[in-house]
Amino acid sequence: MTATQGPSAGDGAGTPHTSSTTDASAPGRDTVAEVVRQWRAVHPGLDTGPMEVIGRINRCAALFQQAEDAPLRRAGLTRPEFDLLGALRRTGHELTPSELARETFSSGAAVTKRLKQLTERGLVERRGDTRDRRVAHVRLTDAGRELVDGILPSQLAYENAVLSGLDHGELGDLAGLLGGLLAQLEGRLGALRA
């Protein structure tokens, strides 16, 4: 595959095709298209296909995080704080800080800091383990549960508005593709950590 071919959407056997980013100046082109165009000018022999996918995923993630956090900001929460509260709400039971770190893909230190802030706000509470004093169990307070349940509908409506440029079929296709990619990455990274 050459730099101008990008990943093939054809027969799966690497059938060459012209990349969608050949004219980055065309209306509606994204910023990654310009980055790819510049790299192709500097290194015309390199395959930029992975950059076209990963660059767009990273850029979308950054833009989504900026945009979708508006309802959370109105509630006085950050995205990572909401993720902790959401993990406690959706699992429906107490979790240890280590379990919360795994659930939210966060470091232990970050979870500890966020739990301190959420505890001070009366949204979560800790309970010591009767068998191991080093272990704490965290649960939502009634106020925390009400906050999550109150924010979730507006958060989902906001996310729906952000994705409104895609129809139902496109959303399903995109969710399926991203789910497959995520499963592959989690499997590979899990094997590397083991």
C-alpha cells in the first residue's frame, strides 16, 4: 500500500484506491486531511493510512471531550468525576478504589484525588473493610445517585446532538467498527501487561 492509497475499503486484500484525503482544501475536509497531505509531501513513500484513522479518532476524542462536558460543567463536575460516579451507579454496588481505577481507566492516584473531592461534596462515602483496614469500599450517597440520574438524560441528549450529523445506520456502523477496534486493542494491551 502506498502513501496515496490509504487503507483499502475494497475487497480486503489491499486493493489500491485513492484516499479520501487527496484534496485537503476541499470544503468539509477535516484537519487531519491537511496533516496527512503535508506528511505525504515530505515523505511520499510512507503509508499514512494508520494516521488517517488514529489521527481522526484522537481529534474526535479531544473535540468530544471539549463539547460534551457542558452539562457536566453546569453540574459542577468534571468528566473524570462523572465517570467515577457513573461507575458506582451502573454497577449498583460498592467498589474499591482499585476497582474504580479499572472501571474508569484511571490511575490509583487520580482516583484517590477525585474520591476525596466527591466525598467532600457529599456525593460518595467510604466504608472501611472489616477484614483489611487498608481497603476501602466506596458507594454513592443518595445525593450522588440523584445527581447522576439527573444529569444522565441531559448528557445523553447533548451527546446525541453532537452526533446528529450521522444517521442511525451510520451510528451503528461506526459503533461496531470502533467496538471491534477497541476489543482488539484491549486484548493486545492486556496480553502485554500479563
